[in-house]
Amino acid sequence: MTSPISATSLAPTARQIWTRGRGIVLALLVLLAAGIAMAALRSGEQYGRLDPRSTDRFGSRATAELLKDQGVSVTVRTTLREATAEAGPDTTLLVTNPDLLTPTQQHTLRARTAPAGGRTVLLGAGPPSLDALAPGVRTNTPTPVSAHAPRCALPAAVSAGSVDIGGERYETDRSDADNCYPSDGAPTLLRIPDARTGSADRSTTDTAPGDTVLLGSPDILYNNRLDQHGNASLALQLLGSRPHLVWYLPSLSDDSASNGGEDNAGSTFLELIPSGWIWGTFQLFLAALLAAVWRARRLGPLVTERLPVAIRASESTEGRAGLYRKANARDHAASALRAAARDRLAPLLGVPPSKAHRSDSLIAAVSARLPDTDHDPTVLLFGPAPTGDAALIRLADQLDALEREVRTS
């Protein structure tokens, strides 16, 4: 019957774990405090990408101000209900991220804006939103943003000339569509007139027919690109064709995005997590794994090194004894005492060094030399670990006595 394995005497205590890990805990607390402080400082007048209130390089404050100078009223909306409430023939609706809308939101947006007779501008619309917002339009392989010539008859594009555009490329079978700024034969700007109005009238008056404009990328609206090529001209003509502009910034906090839970009813928890968070979590896990491998204890035999200075043997013994005592490593201390005793007894008994730590050879030699000894040499030289400090001291005294008896016999 085997006895249960007891915890090793080298198992770290709670105090030792805290001493080793307090540096990491302190670093995490500092990072957390810094993150909270930065979030608090940036929680004021900070806006996101394509926000007409943002003056950052990827904001669109400059575009909005130019439109206002031309007499166009710019209204920022973050909910679908507010954005579609102002739909009409004299209104342009700009959707900055149509792919962020749920299928229900997309169909609602299309149903409310298509009969209104206004203009709808979709920035970077991809496969998730095209079927609902621009039926009959397909996407091709995206292309990098660069300067492209219009190569179409759309007045706004002809007037603007070359602009910085790219991203999504579109295809359609409609003959009345305007295919502008092609890249490898596929347009990056596509204008589709409403079916009821056609493409007969392309004027930019208040009675302009309703249409949908798809831009493959939003770069012409960025603050840092507005003054390049014909970006400003194209942006002002596309967004300023009506006296009112509704700048719609889709948000996940919009009540219409939940749709009462219908859209997400069949989704799992992992499907609801944005892909960026999953990738970031994987990177953190990989970094933690590499750090653990880097900081983990190396397993393998100990490597002896020469001490940089000469010290007395008693100091080395006291230092090692102090470490053993601090770790409650009585088993290791006893093993060291017994191994040293066997090394010293072997040459006295004529036992080869290779057999000094074999119980059959060494015990037979001790018994032959000291047949009437008071202590059992097997227990002294190869016995179990002492159970307490007193037993360890007693073991050391008995080993010394055994060695003296062998020397004097």
C-alpha cells in the first residue's frame, strides 16, 4: 500500500509568492491607473473617424465647415430613427459605415430613403450591406487608395478631376449607372439613379432626382486629404447637391441595432464579440505564454561555478544551512549530511568511490568494521528524512559519532 505524497518542503509559501509577484502586480496597477487617467482625459471633446466635429487627421471637420460656408446645413445623427426622420428630396443622407448596420437597420434605411427622392451616399459599403442598400450592385477585390482619374460623364467627377479614392470596387448591370474612377476596369465611385427618376436629370438643383452614390473609400472626406487633388471639389459636390445634409454615424448603442434580440437570437457568445477583440486576446495570451517560458525555472542538472572570491568553508556551510532552514528543507539538509558522511567513510573502509553511495557495499563494510555499534548504519546513512529540527541535529551528531568510531576502530 502506497502512502499519499506529501507536499515538498520546497513548495513556496504565500509570503514567497507575494514577494516574487509583487513587481508584476505593481506594474499591472500602474498600467491600469494610466489607462483610467488617459480615458478620463480623452473622454471630453474627442470624436471618432469621419466625425464632422473632429479636427483630427481622420476627422471631417474641414469638409463640414466648407459645406456650411456654401449654405448647406449639416446635422449629425447617431441613431437610425433620427437619420431617416429628415429624409426628403432636399436632403442628402451620408452613411459613414453602412456595414456596421444590422440587416434590419439596412432594410429600414432603404425603405425610408428610397421613396423620399433624396441622395444617399454610402462610404465603403461592402457585401454585408450592398444587397439591402444597393440591390443589384456587387463588389470586386478592394484596391489601395491612390489618385484616380474620373473617366465618366458624371458632372461632379468631371469637375473635380483626379481624387484620392480606392477601397471597394463595384459592378452593376444597370445601364443608367455612372461608373467613375475605375481601378482595373471596376469603378470605385458608382452613382445609381432611383428607378422612378432614371438618369435623365443630373442637375444639382433642389429638384435633382433621387440617387444612391457608393464611394469605395472615405479618404476624400478626411481633414488631411481634403486639400489634395480634387478631393474637396468632389466631396462638396456629392454632399452639397441638396440644402440639407444628414451626417449619419452608425453606433452599436443605437436601440434599433438590437431589434429586440431577433438578429442575435441565434448567435453564440463568440460570434457577438468583435473580431478585433478576439485577435487582441490571442496576442495577449501568446505574450503571456512567451513571458512564462522566459521567466520559468529551467529544469535540468545544476551547473557548478567557481566562486568569484575565496570564502571560509564555515561561512558557506552556514549560508547553505540558513537557506535550508528558511525553506524548511530538512530532507535536503539530511541528504547533504549523509552524502558527505558516505564520501568520508568510503576511503576509511576501503570502499571504491563509485560504490560509496550503494547501501549494499557501504553498509557491509561498516558492519564488518563495527559489528557491535549502537546505531543501525542503514538508518543513519540511508534512512528517511528527519521529521523535525531536533531529529536533524540528532542525525548530524550520530553521523559524527559513527565516523569517529570507524576512524578509531
